[in-house]
Amino acid sequence: MQGRVKWVENAMFLAESGSGHSVVMDGPVDGGGRNVGIRPMEMVLLGVGGCSSYDVVSILKKARQPIVDCEVKLSANRAEKVPKVFTKINLHFIITGNAGMKESQVEKAISLSTEKYCSASIMLAHSVEITHSYEINIIEN
């Protein structure tokens, strides 16, 4: 895996992934930025959410669960002093499915992501307390 981050100006950087996608990262105005892009630590948090969501959806589909939507709300605490690393992260999954969605399968999908598949959260779990919660919304036909 490769990537590139290029300084644009002030506190703005253009990040390019090896797969050819780009994102602007910028700092707040009081930090010399113009607040026109996502913060680097926000990218880390969103990466954890994206990685785990990908796993959960994939696992539920393979289990033939009638999933319609998956959203993960992320909340994180950071250390007070520099380096302001994450100290706690919670991933709250909101899974929506048709009748027949099994809670046990949702629990299993989240557990497999947490313990086996999500490289981002497993890597961070060595130094960050990561918790998971979920809710299931069933669409009645």
C-alpha cells in the first residue's frame, strides 16, 4: 500500500492514495489553516469506522442477512497533552434490515470485525480502548 501527502499551503495538504483517490486535509484557522478540509486525526477515526463497516456489511451479506443499511457513529476521546492520541473510541452501529435480520448475526459480524478482520481497529486496540455498540432497525414489509 502506498500513498502521498503533499503540502499545498499554510496547514493544507493534499493526500493521494495508491488507488488514485484524493482528499484535502487542513487545520483550523487558529492553527494556521483555512478549515477547508478534514483533520488528519479525523481521517484516522473515519478510517476505523470505514474499515469496520466494510467488514460488518460484508459478513452480514455472506450470512444472507437482509441488510438494507449500515451506519456507524464514531465518538472518540483524546489525551489532554501532546501527543493528543486517542484514548477511547466507540463505534455505534445502526443496522437496518428487513424482517428476518438476526441479532445474533449482527453481534457475530461486529465481533469478527473487531477480533479478526478490521486491520485499523485491531492495530489501534493495542493502545486505545475501543468499544462497540449497536442497534437494529427492522423494516416491516
